[in-house]
Amino acid sequence: MTSKFDLSGRRILITGAGKGLGAAFALAMADAGAEIAAFDIDAAALAGLKQRLPALHTAVVDVADRHAFLAAAAGFGRLDSVVNNAMLIRYDPIEAVDDTLIDRMLAIGIKGSIWGTQALLAQRDPDQPAVILNLASPTGERGFAGTAVYSAVKAAIGSLTRTLAAELGPRGIRVNALAPASIPTPGATAITPREEYERRSVRFPLRRIGHEDDATAAAMFLLSDAASFISGEILHVDGGFSASA
């Protein structure tokens, strides 16, 4: 049974892979045998990741740019899975939201996930099963002050996940989403101090904040053959918060 979690021979594209959960996904999945294409707009972050993972295929890409995204994916070649992880994390009071912020967050979160799906469709072997993994969030399902745009994008990603699971299932493509919470990645702690994460931990049934390993293990499960009959699901990795809030 444990062999089902092996990702040997899989070719996986990960967006927003330069740091945070994206980088953690790349390192863990490569360790499980996968060949990884890491896309990010941050060239320095990708260079740092490649130092840790020399076999990594990297591309400096704005995931909101469909032409650039699809061209970079074609440069990697065959795809078996895509992890649509890229997202601009911004929390603002509703009065501070403007056109520029909305357009950019929608472009990265929604367009980026759709272009990632299109890349998989263009680059997959149609005779082999494939997997799309989107990154949702508990904020897309419950109200959190100051997160209007971020929450709206994550809610849309949840809906997109279920819709694509219905549309692409007949082609042998599974589509699921991961919804992690309170994992203090560099992007998250740039907005919310780690001390605040620790303070929040008392509200979680498991009484701790999350770690990158919690999210990577769940992601690898959903990409693996162990989840071969799971599609259209949003897996919460949040210490029980969604169940108890």
C-alpha cells in the first residue's frame, strides 16, 4: 500500500514554487521521485530553490500571462500533474481595496489556475491518468475580517475545483484542492507575525499551528495513486479549525 505514495516518474508543474509552500511541495515531491517544473515570478527565489534541487526545471513566469505560462509549460514537456499554488496574499480593509489590487489577485489566483489547467491538458499523455491540485483556503468558506478579495478568490478556486472535476473526470483527470490554514510561510508572516499564529493556536482543536510538512504530506497524498478515486474534494489541513469554527 505504501508504494501508492511513490511519485517516481511523475512530471509535476508547481506554480508559486520559489518559496513557502510551493518550495516545500517541490522539495518533498522531488524526494518522492517526481520530476519538477517550478514556476515563479521571483527569479531570485527560484535560483535559491535550484541550489537546493539542482535537477529542478525552472521558469520565471507571471502565471497571469497565458501566453508566457503555456510557452514555459511546453518547454518542460509532458505533464502528469499541476499544482496551482501561486497567489498574491493581501489582507486589507474593504475601504483600501482598489482596481489594481482586485485585478492582480484575480489574475494570479483564478487566471493562473485556469492557465495551469490548460497547460496540463496541452502537455499530458491522454492515455495516462492526470491530476490537478488547486490551493483553496478556509477563508473561502467562512468570514474573516479584512480578507474580502483573498477570500473571494479562494472561494472561486473551490468552485473551480468542483467544476473541473465534473468536466475533466471523463478524460481521466482528477481535480482536488488543498485548504491549509495557519501555516506561517514567508509570505504569510510578512502580513501576520508568527507570534499571532502562535496566539491563534489555542482556537484550533489540535492546539497547534500548522507546519509545511502537514501541507506537503496532504498534497502528495492527493497527487498519488492512493487517492485514485478521489476527485472534486477540498481537503482541509487546518487542525480541525473548519470543523469547529
